[in-house]
Amino acid sequence: MDKEKMKQDLGGGNVFEIGEPNTAFAQYFIGQSYLKMLTTE
């Protein structure tokens, strides 16, 4: 599933951005996961 399709499926009004593909922890997920830092503190 691409980002644009995901935005459409979720209604386009996401509270948080999707982020970058989460390849470092892909072994723990089924399907595609994304990682976006919420804070740097």
C-alpha cells in the first residue's frame, strides 16, 4: 500500500504524519510499518 492510498483510506485527516518506512524493525511487523519521531526530548 502506498502513502497516498493509505491517506485516502484513513480519511486524509491524520493527526500525525506517516513518516519513513520502518525497515529497522520490519521483522516485528506484518505488512509495512512507518516510523515518525514525535519529539526529540
